[in-house]
Amino acid sequence: MLRAVGFDLDDTLAVTRRDRETLLSEATTRAGVDATVDREDYLEAHRRHSGAESRRPVFEALVDDGAGALTRAYREAVAEAMEPVAGAERLLSTLADRYRLGLLTDGPERTQRDKLRRLGWTDAFDAVVVTGGIDAPKPQPAGFRALSDALDVPPAAVAYVGDDPERDVAGAATAGMTPVQAVYDGGPEPHPLAARTVRRSELAALPGLLDGLADGPDDA
């Protein structure tokens, strides 16, 4: 029986009004950095330093000068562009009447907490785990276990909702949770370990979907 629902943040419950490549370019200009930072290079550096407390090690790997200014500029650009997915706030309110709610999000502690503050979600969850603060980025099981412990609910009683096939779906499944993949146009294909999928534009359907999880995985 499910007793808690955990969520990913970026690209699941919240999105940016402009694409991340544009935000990265804008931050480079704002910081006065005389360099072009390629998005793919950024993602690779982010993977190598995803357990850090801030994005500074990421940008130090990408630019010779101005990593501190670029770190601040990119954090501010992303936070300013962040907005909830349609229906997310009502969904959280609805689920809170029936489940304990948790958030497990990759990234630096300060960055992700600032996003929650700007979204008005500092009190929306019973537990929040930012993997940068515990050096256990998804899909490592330790982050999922930390969320389960913070919720005081065993992993088998937690459904975890996220968009990334490996980090969210496979990670949650490995940790013993029930994964639900949020899908969207242009996004990743559903992972075979996803117990259910839900369209990100139709998050209002999630409560009913959770009710049906006892029936087993989708056949499609």
C-alpha cells in the first residue's frame, strides 16, 4: 500500500520558460565571461561534479576565468525562468490529503533550495532531499533511501515520479520504490521499469493513476 509520493523537481514539477542552452548563453553574457560554453560540455561537467555543493566546480572545468560570476549568473537565470508545470500546485495540495510528500532533486543544495523558494514551495513537501548536500546523485540508491528515511516510510510504500529514465525511473526501482515516469513531447521514451507513465501536461491524472498501481504495470 502506498503511503508516500516522491517527486523529481526539474522537468517534472517545474520547467524553465526558455531552454537551458539559451539560459546558459545569457548567463555567460551577464557574467562577462569571454568564452562560449557548450551545453553538452556543461552536461558532461555537471555529471562529473553532480555531488558538489554548488555549480562552481562545473564552471571551473569549463572556463579559465570568471567561474564564480558565471555560477551566480546561471543560478539566477535558471531560477528566474523557472515556473510550475500547469496543475502542479493543485496536484500537490490534493495528494497531501492522502500521502506524505517528498522531493528528491539533483543539484547543489543552495541552487535547488532557491528554486523551491522562488516557486513558493518551501513548505509544500514533508521532506526534501537535495543530492548535492549528501554527495549521492541519482540514480544512486542512497539518495532515494535518504528520502524514504526522511519521510519515515519504507521504500516499498513510496511511488516516485520523475522524467529521467535512468536517474529517476531506474534509480527509484533499484531503491525499491514504485517508479512513475512523467513523459512529454520531445522527452525521453518510457523506461521499461516504469510501473506507470503520466503525461506531464496531465498531472491531474496522477491521483487516479496511483490508485490503480495495485493492478500492476501498464501493458502498453
